[in-house]
Amino acid sequence: MNIYKCFQRYKYKIFNNRILLTNFSYLAILQIFIMLSPLITYPYLIRVVGLELNGVVVFAQSISTYLSLIINFGFNIYGVRQVALYKEDQVELNRIISTIYTNKFIIWFFLLLGWLLLISKLQFFSQYYWAYFYSFFITFNELLFPVWLFQGLERMKYITIINVLVRSLFIILIFFVIKEKIDYYYVPLLNAIGALIAGLLSFWIVFVKLGFKYIIPSYSAMILYVKEGFPLFISSVSIQIYTNINKLLVGGFLGMEDVSIYDFCEKIVSLVRMPVSIIYQTIFPKVSREKELVFVNKMMIIVFFINIILCSIIILLTPTIMNFVLGNVLRSGIIVILIMLISTIIAGINIFLGGCRLVAWGYSNTYSKIVIFNSFFFVCFFFLLYFFMNNANYAYSLEKNNDMYLIPIGKVIQVDGQLENLIVRNEVNGCPLKSGDLILRVEGNPIKDFNHLSDVFYSSTGNQISVTVKRGNVIKNLICYKEPLKRVSFNNAISGFATLTYINPETHQFGAVGHAINVGDAKQIPIKSGTISTTSNLEIEKSSRGNVGYINASKNYLIGDFKENTQYGIKGKTRNIDFSNQRKYKVANLDEVQLGKAQIILQNKQNQCVKYDIEILKIENQCTPEPKTFKIRIVDEDLLKETGGIVQGMSGTPIIQNNKIIGAVSHALENNPKIGYGVYIKWML
């Protein structure tokens, strides 16, 4: 009898909470699918587009997360509560749905205008413009997909079905569309298309299948929802600051490759976060209605033990997974994961203490204040940490290589290089191509060399040809007419004169030029392979005010190879050079550089490298690598007679002060070529 009663009691509980169990099942399926998706696509994307470009995509999509928060504006939490309270009132539900959608559309529209203005004006976004452009439209998911409605109605199956269908399509298209590095910006585009499809499907479900109607909301209702949603919006932003801003910080201070690593680590750890998310989304409507504290406490204890078990499993499996996906960054990735797991366990408890207690009981303002305070503490702590770490890194950079010695050279060299892409060398009327454009695709085909370009050109039957170029840091899709396109000159090689700055006697590494090799608007052009050669028979066109001169010379023999074209010059390895009798100079710390007298070492017309006097006019306070470290002036009368100041070909000329190598000449002032700039030697290293 007791057994029968016990069975009946639990049967009743199960039946009473069948909606919870159903919703839990649907959300579990969705979360498992979301977690597994990256394990399918990540290895492929990293191998095709590389860690850096994948990091760019992750970085851009992380920004879209914050844009989505603005569109959300707390409506997703407030909306769930309102829908749950008026679940049986069709008329009131129509008002709730219409008001939230209208507010979101208004916010989205103005946000779109602001975003387009921002990415078109700021240099930071120009290099990967299309990645940032397409990433914005991932916000369609926040704008159109009514998670708040389906949660409030406790119909999680719609969330699951739509998302699984759309994400499956995304996974399939990744393998069909992404074929090489240049295709990286298609990733956010495919995500945006998926978000749009999901939104349109949800629209059909809401307004056709479920029969809800859109009614024009009153101004007072819209304002009320904004006021009610604002505290929740602030708390959501605050939560995102110390949960998702890490990717932005990693990208800003470390680089896009590290963003890829961090993002993948986060996706592994999200397997542990999954139960918290599922259970929270499932029970929040019930808790909002019934406010049963005992039930919340039981759920919190269950989640805690689930987290402990999952953390143990993740720790065991992580080395295998990361070795398969990321390979040589295994160790650093594991350390990141271990740190994340600790914070995840704590965060899981906090969600139940805050969301399922304070918010559900109507203490949204209190919850917001707590979260805001935590976020403020996080931001302050981060900037303090950054300040101390930056100074520590600067101090380390001053001490690093204190005993390092380089051989300053000063020989004029001929730099020859094969480019990774064809480059436009002239401009023709009627053709949109500009000098310096890098040719990426023609008629959708990747272009490897001039012969390949010719084959694609003459195989095209139409009068117009689509050409994808990289102009500066922006990728453009252009339509060119065949006739003017025939008169455009292309090249996949560069050749010019510069000065060899240094040779490392221990590693045989060299540095030269002092700035990136650019052609037209093509900045820091990618080099497939390059060589440097000695020169003789120098011919110098003198500089004058308003005109920078140049060096011409005869090419002699090869002395080095390079592939790196950095912001501070080219780097490679020497060959066929005997520098055993060359004088070595100690590498100076930046704080050792002084205003006043210094020397440059430069090859003269007699093919001898001699010292010439210069003056350092200004020293920039650079804690991190930046160009134009010193402002210099040529004061040596002999050099001025020969060159008139700084000429093209002197870039990379080593600068010596107090018997230490401090940098290299990098730029000249056109209106006064006696004056120019130098870059600090360690930035070149």
C-alpha cells in the first residue's frame, strides 16, 4: 500500500511537470547539437582559413553578440515573465508580442545605421570590412527569433526544431562554400543567412501556426517595456562584460590567432555550462509563476553535482580533442580550459541565486545593481592588471636582449620578391581596378599567376568579368568590362632598393627596409618568396624640398632570402656572407636613446659603408611596437652633398648612438627631406 501510494505520488509529480520534462528534453537536444557543431566545423575551418582569419571571424561575431544585447534590451527576460503571466490571455499576448517586436525593430534599424557608419570610418575595421559587415546581420536572430515567446509559452520544441534545421544547413554549406583562406568572410555571411531563415520560420509559426496577430502598440506601452527592460538590459550587458568580453580583449591585446584558441577552449567548456542553461531556461517560467523556493534549491544542487561530473570528463578528454583540432597549441589551450572550468562551477550557482531567485521574485533592480557592481569591479581590476602587466612587459623588453649584439650593415641592397597574389600596376579609364589592387579571384576562380589569369579571362564568353580584389585592407567585388581590362598591367613580382639594417651573428638572421613593403594601396603585401642582393655603382638622384630622391645601382650577388614582410621591414636569413671581421654593436634599450648626436651607417659611391652624422630631434614614448620612434635630421655635410637628405633606398639604414645600435631610418618628409623618422631596433626584431 505504501509502495502504491509512493508510486502514485511520484506519478502525479511526473505528470504535473511533464511540460518541464518535455521542454528540458527539447533544450537538451538543441544544446547538445550546438555543442557538437563546432567539433565538426572547427578542424576544417582552421585548416582552410587558418587560426588568424578564423580568429577574425570569431572576433567580429563577438562584437555582434554585444549588438544583439542592445537589440534585446532586456525584453527576452521581461518578455518571458509577461508571457508566462498572461499565457491564457490571447488579447494581452498579442499586445506583448507586438510591443516587443516593434521596440526591437526600432532599435535594430538605428543600430544598423550606426554600425555601417562606424566600420566605414574607423581604420580598425577596414582590413576585414566584410567580416564585420556580415557579422552585424547575425543580429537577425535576436531581432526576429522570439525565444522569449516560446519560453514563456513553454513550447521549447519550436526553438529546437528551427535551430537544428538552420544549423545543419550552416554546417553543410561550410564544407561546400569555404574552400580557401579568402573565403573566411563567408562564415559570418552564412551565419547571417541562417539567422534570417530562422527568423522567417519563427514568424510563420507565431503569426500563422499559433494564430497571434500584430497590433500597433501604443506609445505608452512601448515606453513602459523600455523602462521595465532597462534594468535587465544593464544586468545583461554587465554579465556579458565579464563573460564574453574576454574574446575582444584577447583579440585587442594578443592577436586573432589567440582568439581562435580561446574561442575553441570556450566551446569545450560550454559543454559544462549546458545543463545550467537548459535547466534555467526550462524552469524560469514555472518559477516566475509559482515562486517555489524549495524547487529552486533542489535544482541548484542537482546542477552543482552535474557540473562536477562533467568537469572531470572534460579534463580527461580535452588533450585528445585539442590535439586533433589545434595541434601545437595543446598546452596553452589546456591551461585556459582549466581556468574556465573553475569559473563555470561558480557561475552556475550564481545563475540560480540571481535569475531564479531575485529576478523571478521581482527584485530585478537589486539583481542588476549586484551584477553592475561585479562588472565594474571586473573592469577596474582588468585595467589595473593591464597597467601593471604592460609596465612589466615594458620593463622586460628593456632588459631582454641586454646582452644581444647585432652587426649594423648599411649596404644598399636590391630587394626582389614573388608575391602571393597578382598586383595591378596601372590604372585604365573605364576599369574600376586601381594601382596596388591584389587580384584574389576572377569569375569566382582563385588566381595563382598571370597565365592562370589569362586562361580565365579568355575562357569567359561574356563582355563583363567579375574580379575580387584586396584594396588596402578591404576586399571588393568589382565588375570589369573586357576591353579596358585588356590594357591593365599585372605583375606578381616586386623589385627595388633599400638598405640592409642588421645581421644577427648568432642566428644569421637579417632585417632591412625599416617599414613594410607597400605597392600603391596594397599595404604590407604578402610575399611568397624573396631575395636580397648586394649592389655597386650607386647613382643617386638628390632630394630637394618637395621631392624625395632615389638610389639606383647595379645588382651583384645574392646574400639572403626572406618571406616576412612586417610593419617594420623584411626579415630573413643570410647566405654567402662572411661577417667574422664585422664589428658587433650592443642593442640599446629605448630608455638609453638620447636627444642629440647620432650616426647612420650607409654605403657610399665607393661601395664602402661609412658613418654619417645625424641629430635625434624627438623620441616617442613607445611601450609597444609602433612606427616612427625617432624624429631625425641629417646634419652631415658630405651626405647632404651626395643625397640632399633622405632618399628612396635609404630605408633601413642603421642608426648608431653611443656605440649601440638603436634603430633604422624608415621615412622621409617630402617637404623637407633633411628630416625623417627612424624605428626602434627592437621593433624590427
